[in-house]
Amino acid sequence: MEMTVIRAGVLTTVQDAGRPGHRAMGLPPGGAADAFALRVANLLVGNPEDAAALECTLVGPELVFSADTTIAVGGASFESFPSWQPVRVRAGEPVGLGPCRTGCRGYIAVAGGIDVAPVLGSRSTYLPAKLGGLEGGALRDGDRLPLGTAIRSGSIGHWHINPSLLPAYSASPVLRVIRGAQAEEFDSVWLKAEFKVTSKFDRMGLRLNGPKLARTKDWELPSAAVAPGTVQVPPDGQPIILLADAQTIGGYPKLAHAIGVDQPLVAQLQTGGTVRFQEVALAEAQRLWLARERDLGILREGLAQKFK
Amino acid sequence: MTLSPLGDTAVVLALGHEMDEATIMRVRALTAALEHNLPAGVTDIVPAFTSVTVFYDLAQVGSYEQLCAELRTWAGRAASRPPFEMGRLVEIPVCYGDEFGPDLGEVAAHANLSAAEIVALHSGAEYRVHAIGFVPGFPYLGGLPAKLHTPRRATPRTQVPAGAVGIGGAQTGVYPLATPGGWNLIGRTPLALFRAQETPPTLLRMGDRVKFQPITAKEFVAWK
């Protein structure tokens, strides 16, 4: 079974849960920028939550399938397709998502997952090194992707997941952050100000624009690990929030880190959006993370019943 | 050694403040100890000049405090390990200046030296790979002569070509892939530093020694 890309959209790539374990050679784990949306979209079609799906940016693709199947869309919402629910699609009937209505990145999970060859343990596309996904690149019109065999079937009915389970997606979120190693070297204005998302955003990170953040110290830092969610401040004083394909090591001062449960909010930001920061303790961030994992566990169990 | 959180998914083990030989040896010994016997729940290890960062799966490690206690034990064991051998010597051909190194003039102006003196200094030194990171295969090289230390550019370039050789602060390195980058570009190598299909995928490994060999533009073009 396969899926043909009629129109690819602006930037559509194959992504799964990423390839951790290779940071020491400089390879970031990558994977879905909004890992929550990937996981839920997969659960909605009966897949393991780390199966490979499509990540599209700003504009959804138009697809056609070689056999009847079930798909689900999560993350950004689209003009021409419902979100957060399984949808049966017929063989040969084109399925188009249209442009993004809210958010930035949509995840299209297909029953059985996308079955491209894994590279270093993952099917995720890492564009800077042209590896993973479909020949390491973004999808193009006419591409054909192999699909795996659906492991679950059954009548799906008409239902969607409880919106209270979803992250507080917004075009102007308050991002909860943990202080970074150099936070005390900056005036606390960054906790009161609003930052605009510039047009410079990709899977590596987003450049923000706001009051210039001046550092009180001027020596260079030895480069050290950074991670998705790290808020770093280059010498121009305009912060950058790192995303899934961020470098493994960086030398800019680290102001803060978006907490795990709020990283999906970063992935859904686009030009014109705004961000505020709110500091929380590490213990609180980890309590929220474990609570989110419990909620996903309940959802997983509930959906398993529906697919019986 | 101090431990501090990097967000809610990693802990940074800082092993010193200076990029000196003793700190580097501690970083490498601890990395080897961790890689040799990975603690439960640890998903990734990032050694760098003065630190080792350990990424973890919170559901598996129990708590941040528990992981920190375990890592302190590991670090104690690593301290008693013998030092490493020197590593291989790898020669990297570089075409300096002009379109290959658009910031060579700025680096020369900052150092108050001629471009030729910068090239002689940069290619005369022997470097050591202290970390691979930033992007796949990017070597962070220790041993840059003090005269060549140059601050990073105020605004990073959105695109640096693959093979670009740069200076950022007290560090020098080679960009293996076309990526954004904030370092001053002084030259370019025709060698590929990262090849996903090969084993291992990186030309350089932590601990290798590196020398840069100046080549002409003609030699650069002919290199294949």
C-alpha cells in the first residue's frame, strides 16, 4: 500500500519520534517538532505513538491512497480537514488539508505508518544533513511513499478527543521556562516583555524580536550542550528558541529553557505570533510532564478499547 | 564538579571553568565511563570542552535528584581511569581567503596582522578535537593560537557553506554541512566531514589531532 503526494505544500517531511543517542557525533534527535501532536495523531489511527507520519508546515498537502485507510490530523488546524479525530478515506479519492487556520505544523498519521527506510534508528527527515525520510528531503509533488500494514482495525465511529487533553495552543502563548545557566547575567526585563516571532523560523529554531537583552558579562562561553526549548541570546540581544533540529552544542548564553509540556506551543508559533515567558521551578516542570504522560496513558488505554 | 539542570530533560556536569588540558581529560574520562556503562534512563551524552551533559527519560530515572546522585558516583569512578592515547593525526586541506574565507580580512584586522600571517598561524598549529557537535561531524578544535582569537559575529549568517573553516572566540572548526553559523569564515575545505551512509559517519572523532594544509583555489576545485 502506498500514498501519493499530489501537492506537497510549503514544507512537508516524514517525521517520527526522532533518533536520540547520536548527540555525541553532533546529530540532534530531531523528529516531530510538536511531539505531542505526532503521538496523539498516531494513537487516533491505531499506530504506536512513535510511528512515522507527515509533518506539514503552514499549508497542508494533498494526498491520495492506493487502498481504503484511516488517517488523523493533529497539531495545527486546517481549513479543509478536521483535527484530532480518525477519518476514513477511500482509495483513489484525493484528500487535501488546505492552508493552516491556526498553528504552524500539522501531523498527518496514516494507519500502519509511513514505511520509509530508517536511518540510524529513525525515519525522521533531518534536512541539514539530507538524511532520513524520503531521500533526506522535503516531499515534492508526485512523490510516492510506502505505507506499513495497519495493526489495528475496527469501526471508528464519529468522535474526537477531549480538547482538555491538548496543550494550550495559542498564537500568543505564555511559555513556561526553567532558568538557564546565564539567566542571572541578564536584566529581568525578559520576564515582563512580549517578543514577536520573526519570519526567521524553521525546524532548528525561531528568532524573536523584542527589547534588546543586554548581558552584563562579555566573555565568551565554552560551547556546551543545548536542547530543543533552549532560549539562547546571541550578541545582538534578540533571543532564539531552539526546536527539534537544533544544534547539539552552542556557545551563546542560555537564558532559559521552555519546559517539556510547553514545547508543542513553540512548534506551533509562526510569524506574527508573540511569546511571553514565565519562570517555573524544575520540580513543577517535571510534575507537569509526568501528569501529561499519565493523561496520554489514559488516552492510549481508551483508544485501545475503540480499536478492539 | 557542579551539577545543574539543562531544561527539564538534561543535567550538565561542569568539570572546570577553563578549557585546559586537565579539564579536557576529565571530560573525556567521564564520557568514556558513561558510554561504557550507560546508567538506566540516560538517552544521550554530550561531552564538550568543560562539561558533560546527560539527557534522560524522566519516567525511567525516577527524579532529577536521584539521577544526580548516581552521576556523582559515576564521576568518582571515572576519575580513577587511566588517560587516553593521543588519537590519530588528520590533515585537512584548506583554501584560505577570497570567496573561500570572506572574513579573513576582518580576522586579520582584529589581530593587527596580515592575511598571510593569519594563514601561517592557523595552518602552523596542531589542534585537538575536544567535541563533535553543533551539527553532525562539526569538530570543536582546541589549540587555536591566542593571536587568532576573534569574537563571533554579532548576527549569525543564515547560511554558511559546507566545508567552511571558521573562528569563533578561542575556537576554530569546520562546518560539515550548509547551516546557519556565527563564526568568522577564513577558508574552506573540499573534504566531507559527515557522510551519513558511512561507518562511522564522521571524519573526525573526539581526541583526534588535526592540522590544516593550505591549498590553492585551483587545487580546491580539482579535489575530488
